Amino acid sequence: MQPENATAPRQPTIFQAFIPLIVLVISLGTSVYLFGEDSSYGPNQIALWVSAGVAVLIGFYNKYSWEQIEDGVKEGISVALGAMLIILAVGSLIGTWMLSGTVPTMIYYGLELINPNLFYAATALICGIVALAIGSSWTTAATIGVALMGVAAGMDLSLPIAAGAVVSGSYFGDKMSPLSDTTNLAPAVAGNELFAHIRYMSYTAIPAYVIALGIFLTLGLNTDTNVSLMQLERMQLDLANSFEISWLMLIPLAVLLYLAGTRKPALPTVFFGALLGGVWAVLFQPEVVVGMANGGSSAVAQLKIVWLALTSGFSIDTGSAQLNDLLNRGGMESMMNTIWLIISAMAFGAIMEKLGLLERLFMGVLKMVKSTGSLITATLFTCFGANVLTADQYMAIVIPGRIFREEYARRGLDSRVLSRTLEDSGTLTSALIPWNTCGVFMFGALAVSPLEYAPFAFFNWLVPMIAIIYAYTDFRILKIEPTPTSAV
């Protein structure tokens, strides 16, 4: 109950709602212009805080107290706390799975799949396997993707199609990997569990990926490919010289998949997988562990290396700079920038929501929503619009997630429908926009403009299309008891 001398906050105007968004677009655009692909490593966070500060000033003008705004920020950040803990555990998992040879083994066997006569399909498949193993579309594209683009150039193949295959495979693996930050972020924003989210995503992702592979296979059937694959063969040789490559190295992956398949909680599952990777490193990669310990083979020295892999990641010199870029990563420390970006995005979204700015901004959109199909379609286009306007895939997940979360519950839709929809567009359309940080990165890595490869990134635009078909046919749309909230 308000004290007699208290003034109730005023409702924001549509003009006020647009001001922080305009500041954000200008700030993020300036960030991308000044820092390019490095803009996600600090500059974008500052843009978010500046925009949040502008929103706070509007809140003060509308008679909101700092205590009210602060409570909103705390609540907003707490929504993503579970995801941030999992992301930290994922960092440890990457570090020990590199050390144990699990990820190198997956990459080695993935390269076995290359076939000159089926290059485009093989490229999408290899990138999908690697991205699934490491949980990063960017790292996959910048390493294996770069190698495959070099092969495509040597074969005189279409570079836009090859780049489309790299992007399609990389984003499929990233989207379906529990190691991916966006795959952790989407269920956190929507309010559900990581592995449940991944299982539900498979209904749109797997058909789209199969169709994409079929298209790439068709495109490559009549392509002449007579060049040798020495570049990829050299990478395999470097992997074999640096690690013990064996199916035994895949046991940690099998254990993790089993635990995930039996619906064990994500955080303990991922961290157990990280610890198991450390044990596997000591048992099966003693030369790698001893090498990192500068020749020390004692139990204490081995424990220290495993501990460092959990905290700071993995580091090795294979003799190949390209392979080093792929393998030298992981550890909880490597996830701190992602945590920083998530906190910044969630704080901005929470302030916008607390002050009623998001509701005012998208009130017209929600009023036009009449059915489940139109709601999901509106969410998909809002995510795409956020990618265009904010140039950041995290914002394209967080902002629509906070806008539509209550409406999905009010209409009796399971939170997994929302989290899947956020990824179906927020994650996948980011690489198709030239000024988005993802598009900028892919251009820098693959030397092909998003405008050129976008028509051939079949997976990335097939998924939203399939999602719309499901929405209007009510196929695989999970229902719950509607939440009794007032309509917008």
C-alpha cells in the first residue's frame, strides 16, 4: 500500500520507450564500427550500461525510486543465475575435454568424413560435429571453417556456398550443444531447464539440418573436386602426433550424453563431465599432462595441470597455429566475458521491464497477436528485429524473452516453446546480418560477406520457417495450464 505522501509512478509514453532503444542501437552500432568483431569483449557491455543509465533517468522522471529499479535489476539478473553457473561449468568442461583428448578425437574422426565429391555436405557435417563438441560456432568457423574454405578455394568451388555450409553446420552444433552460451541463455530467460530445452529444440533443428544437408549434397553432386586434401590431412596428423586418439577418449562424451538423456540436472551433469575429463587426461594423455607440467610427472604436478584446465583452460603447441587456435581454450576464466555480457544484457532488459518501457514498446505487437501461430511468428520476427537493431544475438534473446514470457504463460504455452522460439530466430538469424557482431565475425573469419553466404546458410533460415509451420499447425506445441494474468 502506498504511503499517503508517496507519488505513484507514471506510465511511460511511447516516445520515452523508444529513447533507450535508440541509444542502444546507436551505442552498439558505434561499438561494432570502432571495435569490429571484438565489440562483444567489453564495448557492447558498456553500450548496454549506458543505455540502461538512460532508462534509469527516464524512470526517475516518471517517479520511480532507485530502490524499485534496483529490485528489478536483481530480479532480472537472478533469472539468468542458473545459466551463468552452468556456463562456468562448461568452461571447465571444455578445458578438461581438450586435455583428455575427447574433443581432439571428435575433431579427428570428423575430418575422416571429408569427401571431395561431397564437399558442401561434408563441410556442414564436419562443422556441426566440431561445434557440437566445443559449443562455439565462432571457434568452429574460425578454425575448421577457415581450413575448409581454403580447401574450397583450392577446388575452385563456390565460396559463398562453402561459407553457407560452414555457417549452417557451425550454428547447428552450437544450437544443440550444452556447451553453448546462447543455448544456456535461452532457457534461463524463458524459465526452464537446459537439457529439456535442447530436446525440444531438436524438433525444429534436426529436420532443418537434414534438409540443409540434402540441399548441400545436391549442390555438390556435379562438382569437380580433383585437388588433394593435404591441409586437412596435415591437421589429422598433428592431432595424432599430439594426442592419443582412440574411441576410449569418447567415453566422457558418452557419459555426459547418458546423464543428459536420463534427465539429470544440467549443472552437476556438466561439472561431473569436467571432472571425468580430468581423470581421463591423467589416465590416457600422460604425455600431454607431463608436457604442460614442464616435465613434472608426480601426482601433485598432474593434479595441478588438471586444476589449471578447470580454471584457466588448456594450452598446447601442436606445431600448427590453426590447430592451436582450435584447441587452446576453456576454463572458467574463459567464460567471464560471456557472464559479463549476460549480466549487462539482463540488467538492461530488467530495467526496461521494471519501468514499463518494454510493455509500452511492444504493446501494439501483442495487441495484434490473436493465436498461437501469430504469437510465435511475432516472437520470431521480434528476435530478428532485435538482431537488426541491436547488432547482438544476446540482446535478440533477452529482450524478446522478457517481452513475451508472461504472454506465453497467459496463453497456456510451455516455457520450452518460448525458449525454442528465441533460439530459432535470435541465435540463428544473427549471422545473416552484416552489421551484427556474428555477421561481422563470420565475414572476418571466412572472407565472405553475410550478404553473399546468407542465401546458402540453409539451416539458419529453414529453422524459423519450420517453427512457423509448427506454430500454425499446432505440431509439437507444448501446452500448460494458462496463467491467470491480465491481457495487455
